[in-house]
Amino acid sequence: MGDNGARVLERIRVPAGKKVKLTEYPTSWKKAEEFKLNGLKLTKDNSKEILEKSKGELAAAQELLWAEDSYSMLIILQGMDAAGKDGIIEHVMSGVNPQGCEVTGFKTPSQIELDHDFMWRCYAAMPERGRIGIFNRSYYEEVLVVRVHPEILIGQRLPGKEKGEKLWEERFESINDIERHLTRNGTVILKFFLHESKDEQRSRFLDRLSDTEKQWKFSPGDLAEREFWDQYTKAYEEMLSATSTEHAPWYIIPADQKWLARVMVAFVIVRTIESLDLGYPQLSEAQKKSLGEAKKKLQDE
């Protein structure tokens, strides 16, 4: 795929057990040109060509995933508001056969969803074999927004006494157990944290407010949540530290440069599917004979 793929993965993948400090991970790569993907230097000028190559490879890889029908893939996108989650879906996944891919966004839970455990609504949306499922936000909101705003727990009506910090440890444990179960049963899990700086978020918010075609994307709630930036940063650090595992790793993507974030996400997805060593189903002799007869019949018409 590329000349420096392993080095790129090493820089963005969170090792299992690592205690994450987001200040150690850049929100942009000032010397990205030192790396090569698809034989091209990682620059903004080359990014369109690199991404188009990756999209072509992704389309081919997804067809193999669908044809073999033994694995599924779950892609989780998390990040602060305006980190670029929608753009990743639009620009990276546009080449994939829509029959083999489904995007699910998770809003505020409904009353029915609150009557179940916190994983219930997400588990129902897990991709079946042969398909790619994309979660635009996910069950990780339960250890992020709910942790920053613990008053949300009142509506969840959890049994027993208040657990304090132990609750989040238990949720991390539950998530790890469920992801382990999923991967054992053929779901490949890729988790991307789009790492955006506070200054870049401000710039993107101002851009939305100034552009009549983007104003619909802005909500007063976005500005209110910005006041909790430090609390969210701490919650993300603990989440990344507790739930990046060998079987379901987190990748911290520098999201201030949209072109770089899209190229990196596409690269990780393609590299991961290719590592599965998939192949088209092998036909039996009887099936080959039947196909030969069908071909001859059509040729003789």
C-alpha cells in the first residue's frame, strides 16, 4: 500500500494498556511530508490522489468482505463537535457499495432505549457478516457525555446505590467484554478518535455561523458543550486508556487537517481488511459444471 504505512500506524494507534495524555498526540502533522502512502508523499497536494487510490482499494476490499461473508467490520467515529465525523463518512466511504455499508448515528436516547441497558440500542445496529457498519458516535457516549453531565444518569434509573467513579470502571469493563465477544465472532472493530484542537473547533464554528449553507449544522448546544472542553478531554483520555485493546484498538487521528484525517482513516480501514487475507468463495466441481452448462445454453440461443 505505501512506503511508510507501518510508521503511520505506529504513530496513531494507541497501544493496549497505555495511559493516554492527549497533549502527547498532535492535532496536526507539521511534517507529514516525511511519510509516504501509496507511494506518494503525505502532503495536501497529494492527498486527493492518495485518497482516491485508497477509496478504490477500499471498494475492492469491501467486495471481498461481502463475498466471503465470514467477517463484518464496525467503524466507530468519536470526537468533539465539528471534528469532522460527517466529512470522514462522506469522503472516505463514498466509493463503497451502499448495499454493503450502513451508517448509524446515535442521538439522545428515547424512553424505550432508556428502559434497556446502555448497550442495547447499539447492539441492535451491529453490522451483519459481509457488511461494514459505521457508528457516528456510539456507546462510548455513555462514558463521555454522561460522565461530563452525570445528571443524565437520573433518567437511566440504575439500580442500587450511587457508585461514583466505580460506575465508569464497570462500563469500561462491560464495553471491553462486549467488544471481545464481537471480535471472537467475526466483527473487526476499528475505533477512531478525531483529535481536534480547541482553536480549530472555534474556527469551524465561526465558519458555520458565517456560511448560510452551513448554519443549519450549528446548535447553541454546541457552544454550551465547548465550556466543558477540559472535562471532555479528561474523559476521552481515560476512555482511550481503558478501552484500547489488541482486538479493538483506538486510533488517534490528527483532525485539524481534514485532508490528513480522511487519508489516515481510509488507510487504516484498507490495511485492516487486507490483513484478513480474504478470498472469493471457491466453487465445487458440481457448481463449475452447472455454470459451464448455463454459459453454453446462453451462447447457443
